[in-house]
Amino acid sequence: MQILSVALKKKDSVVMDDRNIIDQALGIWISCIVSEPQLLNDLFSSQDASAFTKVLIEDGLLCPSAAVRILFRNAIRTICETVTRS
């Protein structure tokens, strides 16, 4: 999530390279959660939960870049579908 946070700091100028970094970081994050769903519970119960929530919601879902919002939306959807099935 720190990689995402750094890439999203440039909210007004998210360029293609930034979107690629965000996409790759989200892909790694999804892979980790899908392979070990307990990590999501651990993340929300940790001291970093508020920082995680800020990156996820404020920086990701509310990002001015539509492409970034779509990446985050798809990542959250994938995790929700996977966790629901397991």
C-alpha cells in the first residue's frame, strides 16, 4: 500500500507510468489477499488500518483520475468476490 500511496500523491498529474505502477501494485495486493484471505483481516485489525483505509478510499476510489478509480474499483470487486466464495 505504500507504493500506491506514493504514486497517488501526484493526484493532479497521474500519467500512464503512474497508472501502470498502481495497476501492478494492486495486482500484487490482490494476489496476496486471494492466496491468503486472512491477510485482509490482519490488515484491518492492525494499527495501520486507518492509513490503509485512507489510501484505499480517499486516494484510490476518490482519485480525480477515472482510470485510477476503475483500477481500485476492480481490485476491490475481485477481493470481495474471492473472499465471499471462501
